Amino acid sequence: MLTSFSVTAGLEVIGKVLFDDGLTSKMRPKKYWTVPKESIAASVDEIEQLLNFFVIEAQRIVYAENIYATIAVSRCTRIWYAHR
């Protein structure tokens, strides 16, 4: 089974043998793509906000700030333990 990496490597070897220059290395871009620092910072901020949301909601359930959610979690855990 050939993968795209096998085909790429094969074309490079064939090009070097026949033309003294690789075929796939000729198609390489002049400059590689990079991810802007702003995009990474924005993504990290969003992940931090999501994690904090779950941490806060878990604390609200544990400390019964949202009584309906605490009761629901209590029932779910009882059902889950009963089926183990």
C-alpha cells in the first residue's frame, strides 16, 4: 500500500537519479507557512476561558449553588453506580 509519503519520497529519489535534482523539492514553496502569534494567543485565551467555565460549573454543582444541577448529578451518579 502506497502512502502519499511513499510517493513523495519515490519521486524525489527518481528525480535525483535521473535529473540530479529532486522532483518534489522543486515544488516546495519559497517560504514555509507559519501560524501567527496572535492566532495562538487567541486560541490559548479561548481554551483558558472554556476550562475556567467547567471548573466554575463543577464548583457550583459541588457546593449546591445550582440545586437542580446538583440533584441531577446526584441521580446520574446513583444510576451509574447501580449499573456497574
